[in-house]
Amino acid sequence: MGRTPCCDNKKDLKKGPWSPEEDELLLNYISKNHGHGSWRSLPKLAGLQRCGKSCRLRWTNYLKPDIKRGPFSKDEEKLIIQLHGMLGNRWATIASQLPGRTDNEIKNLWNTHLRKGLVSMGIDPQTHEPLSSNCLSNNASASAATRHMAQWESARLEAEARLSRDSSLFSRVPEKSESDHFLRLWNSEVGKSFRKLSTSDKFACQSPISQASSSTKCGSLSAVTTEVGNLTGSSTMAGNHNEDLIYRPFLINTEDVEYKPFQFNTEEVGYKPFQSITEEVEFKICQSNTEDVMAGSVSSCSNDLEDSSDTALQLLLDYPTNDDMSFLENNANDYATTPAELTPNSFICPL
DNA sequence: AATGCACTCAACCGCACATCT
DNA sequence: CAGATGTGCGGTTGAGTGCAT
């Protein structure tokens, strides 16, 4: 299996850092030929003593004109953390959401800076859950993927509900799925990747919107609600009348951003950080009936349609934006090293 | 000033997947 | 359909740099 490397052990091929002359050769060739063409043949044609792979890497990570150099902004770092929470080490997919940034750059940033920051906050950088064992349920069956899955589904449900409401309020169908930023994201590389992940995790994860017309929302909502219930291991979500105990990820409050507990059922308790979005919005899903979703909670969260651009993405991103992210501003050496040094709102331990 | 250590980041490597023949 | 080829991705490495001792 496999294949021979594009540049196996050829002695005349140069390795290591690129010289300005090599950069110029590569740039000249690509600009002259309006593209790189075959990477394997490029080095020879461009007069480079490099393998095609090395050329490609140099181009994609450094020479490409749209690459944004310089330090990452705090927002970018936050976005990376949040996307990593949903996608894991899918650097290329994460990079697709950060224009001008390469997967390599993001990977480096994560490994050298962000990961340490999360660890110093007492958060497992892989699962994005509190590291402290007593903060976790004994039942670890609810995997990170499950939680991420549920978050995606929740956000998508909200988007679908909003679309449905929009269409009834304005008697018009929103302009395809692109009218909703969540759905745009859902249909983007990130969503694609996530759906792939969830599929491989044996969780049904399909967007009825993307599969069919968005005009029949009620059916899809109830269907998906059931899916969420199933994937979280809840025996009968629909029969759970304790609203505070059911999955409740969308407690939104601008003023006090904190980790809100979310719970799939009475046995599995997870903790997720929360991102402020709009004023005093509480969005509950997985209610026992669709009406609650459609009429009650949804209406409150879609007051400001103009905020949908931020909201859709924010719905997917669940980290605090206040001082909890302050580690981003500090050098890695300055990070707090014990949970005791964390801010009170870093996360909340149950019970 | 010399040395050691930690950190950053460009680049490499191997694998997996997609496409071609 | 199978093998060959091209490309992309994620993990890892190592040279360069700065800081502390």
C-alpha cells in the first residue's frame, strides 16, 4: 500500500529552509504559468532543486499572496479554540474559517500557545472539558463528540426554527440556506467535516435543510429532536418534563458569561462554557413538543435578525468572551498553573 | 561572556484519500 | 477493478532565537 514519496532520497534535492532566490524562482514560475500545475513536475520546470511537496508547502504556507502574516488577533485565537472544540485537530478545516491563515500556522499556535492556555485553565485541550475529575460525571459515556454533536444540532435547530419563523413572519422564503449564517457554516467545510465526524461516530447527523426543502420545519424538528435524544443516551427525552434537567445548552446572558451546565439526562452531566450572544435569551431545545421550540424559546432568540451573522457562528462557539480568555493575552509563562488561580467563572463544578 | 533551557515556527515525513490510467 | 499518481492533512522535528542563570 501507500506510494513512493515524491522525492525519495534524491541526493541532489535540497532540504531545509528556503532561500530568497528559491522563493523567487517558485513565485516567478507560478505567476508566469498562472498556477502551479503539477507539483511533481514544477521543481524541474521552475529550476528548483526541491521536491514538489516541498514546493507546495512553501507556496501554501508562505508564498501564497493572500496569506496573512503577523500575530494572531485575540478574536482569531478564540475562534480557533472554539472551532477546535467542535472539530478537534482538523487544522485545515479550522484554517478554512480563518482567511489568510494556514493550517500549519494554526497548528503551531495551538501546540505552542493555546493548548497550554487551556490546560492552565484546567480544561482538557482535547475534550475541552474541565480536567478535574470531580467535575466530571462518573459516567463518561457521553463523549466529547456526542456533546459537540448535540451543540451542532442545537445550533442548527435554532437556525431552522428561525428560518421557519422568518418565512411565516415575512411571507417569504429566505434566500436559500445562505440567508442564515449558521446554515452557511453548516454547509461549509466546517459543517461538512463535522457531519463526517458525527457520521463516523454512528450518530445520525443530517441537516434536513440541506437535504430537502426548508419548508417543512415541524417534521424535521421533531425528528431531529428525537435524534439528539437518542444520541445522548436519553431513554425518553420526550417524556422528560423536568425542563431544567434536560439538555439545555442555550442559556444566553450578555452580562454574566459563564459555564452553564448542560445535561443530556439525569445521569450525564457535562459542562460547557457559554458565549454571550443577545440580551437575556434563553433558548431551550429538546423540549417535549415542537411547539415549545417553535413558539416559545425560538421567538426570544431571534429578536434581532440583524445579529444573525454573529449569532449563527456564536451559537456554535461556546467559550466565554470575557476574562476567561485572558490567558490569550499573556505569555505562556504567565499562565495560571493551578485551578485555584482560575477566575470564578472559568467553569462551574456541578453540585 | 558562556551556557543551558524553553519556545517558536518553517519544514519534513508518512499516511490517507481522490483521481487518473 | 486495480494499480499508479497527485495532493492534502496531521504529527513531528530541528534550527534559530531569546531569556535566565
